Amino acid sequence: MDSILIVEADVTTSDEWTAALSASGHSVLTASGMREALRVIREGGIDVVVIDVYDPRAGVVELARGMDALPDAPPILLISGSPAAPEISARICAAMFLPKPCEPSEVVTAVGLLLGRLRPVRIMEDEPLEPVRGPADRLFRHTGVPRQLG
């Protein structure tokens, strides 16, 4: 069973994401702040970290720096409605970014993609290119970017 850490200050949102991920077969831990999250991550056994950044000054860069020092740091799924979120996502080398508002099913889909349980839809060369519709069409994946913060 995969272990997912949700870092979310809003209890209602945290509960919704926890219920959806648990129903999908994941073990879910929660942290209300970045310091608590780093402590849990250092204990080990976390497969994906889901972080909701409501305030760019909330310490997510410091959390990512702390994770950088770990030999097997889990990937980060950054979720945020902040206008600065895409830049923050790239800065911390998040594996994936999901803009808010989002549905719990979108969080489950993103986690599944990060864990390799789901694969992006593949379009055959002879098929016309059309947008893929569904929960994953709002996901942005940062690929080919090594995680190193200065």
C-alpha cells in the first residue's frame, strides 16, 4: 500500500482528499504545516507528498530544500490557486502541479500518475489529435528537471 502525505492547513480539504485517496487504496497521513511535514518525511515510508500552497511564504521552498537532503525524497504534487504557484512549482522541482480549485478525483488521478499506477492516454499516430478530457487534462507535469535547490 502506497503512503501519501497531505500537507494542507484547511481541515475540510484535507479530509476530502484523505477520503478520496483512502478509497483508492492508499494509506494517508496528514500534516498541517511544512515543519510537521518534513518531520514525517524524514521518518521515511512516504511515496508521494501532496502540498497545497495557499501562501507562497508558507515555507514550501524550505520544505523542498529539507527534502533535497534526503537520499530517497518522494515526489511532490503541488496544488494551489495562487497566481505564483506555477513558478513555485518549477522552483521546487515539483513532479506535478494541479491548479485549484480541483476535485478530489483529480488529486487521486495525479497521485496515480506519479506512482505509475496510471498512464497518460497515448494517441496513435494515425488518429487526429484531440484534447484528452477528464480529470488529468488539468495536470502539468514537470519532466526532465533534476531536483536540486541552491
